[in-house]
Amino acid sequence: MVKLVAIYKKPENIETFDQHYQEIHAPLASKMPGLRKLEVNKIYGTPAGESPFYLIAEMYFDNKQALQEALTSPEGKAAGKDLMGFAGKVVSMHFAEVV
């Protein structure tokens, strides 16, 4: 199993970010073919105190091919375009293998 991990820094306007993420982005991302699970985690701190990060989203797929197919699908492209429009300055994307 593999996953696409999106790590978000704290946005300038948390309310606006949360509303867009929950009402528009997550529903778009959930439509990607082959997506097994979408897990969203809000970061509330670190053992040393405050964190510069706000949210981690993990999207699980059966394998690398399924992930690539999802990203290049019309649904994946729509989610990517939306992501860059509302969070391009605060997000970094990573591929990870579940071990």
C-alpha cells in the first residue's frame, strides 16, 4: 500500500481554509479513482510546543500504479488544480510506502 501525503503549514486565515478544505477540496479528492482511504489530521502541537504545521492529509492507494492513475485522472487533476488555487503556498506533497 502507498499513500499521497499532503502537509500543510498554518494558513493565514484558518476559518476560510477549513471551510474550503471541508466543503470543496476533500469532496474533490475523495472522488479520485482507486482511493482506499482519506485520513485528515489537524496538528495541535509538538512535544516541544507549537508546530508550524496545521494539517496532514493521507490518501491511501493499493500501489504506486493506482496512485499515478488517480493523479492523472480527471478527478485527480481537478483536485490538484483546486489545491494549488487555495493552498499552493502552504502545502507540500509526498509519496510514502506503508511498511
